Amino acid sequence: MEGRWIIVEYPNGLTQGYELARSEERGGRTLLVTRQDHGLRIMGQQVEETYTPLRRMEGQCRFRLAAMASTMGGD
């Protein structure tokens, strides 16, 4: 997972990407660890930003892994 990006869609419809450092198995679940602090606090049905602009949103975040694509040059 290292180097892949996770796309987070906030309850208000905004999206933001975070680079992954690694993934870990914990208690039968997969934990995705971001390369830098994402600054989010998720508590049940509320999402709070711990950095500016310090928004609070009701609802759940959705997460998806960004697709990987590459191109190869011709001769």
C-alpha cells in the first residue's frame, strides 16, 4: 500500500487525498496509515478537523483507494 493514495469524501461532499505509508492488520481489520497526519477526528457520526478551518460535519466519511495508472513510451 505504500505510496498509494486514499481519497476521503467528507459528509459535506468535499474530497481530499492522503498518501499511504502502510497498512496493518489489527484484530481482523485493516488499518491504513497515512504518510502525514490527516488532521481528522472521526467519532461515530461526526467528523472534526483538528487543523484550520476546524470544520465539524455530521455524517460519515467515505474512503476509496485511488486507481493506479501508468504510461509507457514507444520507441
